[in-house]
Amino acid sequence: MIDQMQGLIEMNGKLERMMDGIESVKEKQVEMAEGIDKIKEAVYNPDEGIYARLKELESWKTTSSKLIWMIVTSIIGLSTALIGKIFFVSF
């Protein structure tokens, strides 16, 4: 009888520890879910999310690339015209 009581007490203690562990896991799971929600909001927010920023950067890159090519082409054209004027007018 005493052995059974001791066994039940030990089992009760083990069950309590297991319940504490499960409760801790539940709390961590809630924290993780909140963190994932924040990540989703940061990524998918249409106005300030990462995708919106990437679209803005791609647009800027395209525009600046076109502008750079226009400037380079203009410089090459002006240089060619200047060299041509110097050589052909000098002779």
C-alpha cells in the first residue's frame, strides 16, 4: 500500500513536470506565431513591405540605367563631333 502511494506521488510529480513543459512549449509557440505574423506583415505589406521596396529599387535601377546610357551616348557624340571639328576644320 505504501509502495503504491509512493508510486502515485512520483507519477503525480512527473505529470506536473510534464504539464509545466507542455505549458512552456505553448507559450513559446504563441511567441513564434506572433513573430511570424510580424515577418509576414513586413514582407507582404503593399506600401512598406520588402516587395514594395524591391519594386521601387527595380524601377529606380531601370530609370537610372536609361539616364546613364543617355549621358554616355551624349558624351561620345559630343566628343566625336569635337574631334571631327578639330581635325577637319584645322586642315
